[in-house]
Amino acid sequence: MSNSRESELRNNVLHAVKAYFDEIYQMRFVETEEPKTYIPYAGRVFDENEMLALTNSTLDFWLTGGKNTVLFEKKLAQWLGVRYSLLVNSGSSANLLAFMTLTAWELGDRRIQRGDEVITVAAGFPTTVAPIVQYGAVPVFLDIEIPSYNLDVRQLDDALSPRTKAVMIAHTMGNPFDVTTIKRFCERHHLWLIEDNCDALGSRVLNNDTWKLTGTFGDIATSSFYPPHHITMGEGGAVYTDNPLLKKIAESFRDWGRDCWCEAGRDNTCGIRFKHQLGQLPYGYDHKYIYSHFGYNLKATDMQASIGMAQLDKLEYFIEKRKENWNYLREKLDQYQHLFYLPEIQGETDPSWFSFVLTLKKEAPFSRNEIVSYLEKKGVQTRMLFAGNLIKHPCFDEIRNDFTKYRLIGDLENTNYITENTFVVGVYPGLFRVDLDKIVLEVRNFIENAV
């Protein structure tokens, strides 16, 4: 088949896809006078460009990582201002990969070994903690502060022990944690900082009179591209770093643990593919099948990366829309400060919000379950603040009484409080002013009937 015929057929398909989007999807993203029947806390926002990019990639039928993956990794790294990013199949895989990278033999005395301790919080998403437990390291759980919902930095010194090797925490709901204090603590004690940036892509911190993005303070950081997050490719995530050694190790762990660094579909980029002698293998063993780590297959596909490229073009808009929606809810709900702890911007930061957090005060004459049940019946979707206190979940049943497997600093008073009293509503870019007004109206209606 000639190139012109192939191009003609492809253009016909793409034209049909655009027509399909215009007729089936376009009105979903147009503001109307009536609010949505059901207001989700998060969701996908896209246009014909994502569908066209996905279709183009599908027609190429390159089903693993390829040119789009390489382009996405470069574009994301450039946007963040870091040297390297690696695309993976989820934000949870990104956290696993970031953590396992720091267990590698190449890091010598600084590697995290089984039994070493990692400072974190119980009030977060479970896959920030799961890699620590799964590997056999010891999570050390600190409490959080309200209303930042981030780690209480006053407990850091109490958490330190001779076995401490790292701090692994997230910017909760897009609200940056105290990066200055935590980074200084890590530098002073030679600890790794793993920065879970999955809910905060685009958040900024004023650092030495310069705005700097979250995800660029840690030794290694992560993002998620699941549909509720700031950009999406369905499933997907990324690990990023400025450290070339960590990048090399992470790439190996992501790609089965192999020693070879050739891109997918390319061979012998080093020119010495059959001239290696590693481990106890014979000289000349094919470098593409030499493994330097016990790794995984955490790769995403080129089709996902093509969607991510189109989403990156919208990221600045998404960030500003999240801020706008959050500010509107903050203004309209300010009158209920006597009933709720309302979220606050902490210090010199500029959050890219994931959602709007509400915590009932003790004075509130109603329970979280009562207001959440009411909102859900009225078509306003809610969520908890992730796991609340992760230690109270069934996954901890087998180790809850084994304090060689984890440590607590204090009684986690605030963590327990938010487990009982906190919920979130949405601020994602698919919500318009009329949708936010419905959220405010239903909160008001409930309170007027409850008080």
C-alpha cells in the first residue's frame, strides 16, 4: 500500500473520531445553566485531541512503550524542571518504584535495607506506605496537623533512630507539606526524601524568592495519572529525579531489573551488547538479558503516553481551574467556620488542589455520616481523606500488635480525629460555577435542617 493511501485511510478514521467526539462527548464539557445531576468529586476532562492522539497511536499498533513514551517523559521532565522522568503504569507503581530504587546495591551504605525505618504518616493513601511494609522496612508513623493534613514536623526529631533511612510522604490533597523543614531534616541526617506528588502536580512553594514546583524538592518523586488526578491517561504514573544514578536504577527496576538501557525496539545502542561480563555469566552474554536487580514490569503503553501528551497541553488550565474552584468554595463556605475546620493555604505556597477538605468540629450538632449520606442522596459525591488512619484497616490485622513491623510517634490524635470527622468534595476542572453552587446549596440545606 502506498504512503498516500495509508495517509488517506488514517485521515478518514481521524475525521470520524472527531465527529464522534463532537456529537457524543463535547456537550459534557460545556457549562450550562443547570448543574450536573450528579456532581463527582473528580473525573476526566478531555477533548477531541486526546481521542485523536489515542486513535493515531492505536493505528500505529505499537502496543508497548515507544516514541510517545519518550516524548512524554521528556515533556513532563521539562515542565517540572527536572532532568529525568520515567513513565509507569500507575501512581502506586510509581511509589513502589521510587522506594525500591533506594534499596539498590549501588547506593552502598545509604541503601534502605530490611529492618531500616522510613518516616511517614498513617493519614494518606495506602500505596505511599505499602512498599515500605512489603519490602520489610519499618514505617514510622507521625501524626498530621489540621487543617493542612500534612505531617506534623514537630515530631520529626522524636521519630529519628539509628535505623532511619528515609522520609516518604505526600502533599495531602495538593497542599504542600513543609518542604523547607523536612528537606533540612533529611539533609542534616543524610536521609532520602521520597516526595509523593500524586495529588499535587502543579503545586508550588516559594523557595529562596523563587517559586518551585512540588516534586522537585525530594531525591525522587512520583505522580499519578489516574482519572481523578491533575492529568490522566486512564492508568499511569511517573517517577522523576535529578539524580542520574537513581534514574538508571529506577529504569532497571521498572524494566524487569535488566542491566540494559536500550529503548524499546532498539538494540545495541552501547555498541558492546555482546562484550559484557557481569555476575557469574560467561563473557559475551547478551546484555539485553542480563539482570542487575530483582525488578518488575511497570511500563505503560505508547497509547497511554499519547493521551498524556495531549493532557500536558491542558495542565496549566487544569491547575488554574482547580484553584479557582477551590477559592470559590472556600469563600462560600467561610460562613460555616463554627462547624467545620476549613482548609487553609499553609505558608508561602500556591497549591494545585486535588479536592476541598471539610472536617467537622466537635461543636457540630451532626456527624460526618449524616452530612455525607445527605449529600450523596442529593447528587454530590464525597470521599474520605484517603485511608484516614491506615493502621485501623484490615490490611494491618496481621501486624497490628507486632511493633517490630512499624512504630508510632505519639497517639496519632489528629489522624484518628480525621478518620471520624473528615470528608472531601470536588474541585476538578470539569465542575463549573453552577455545580459548585449546588454543593454549597446542599451543604446549607443540610445545616439549616440539622442545627
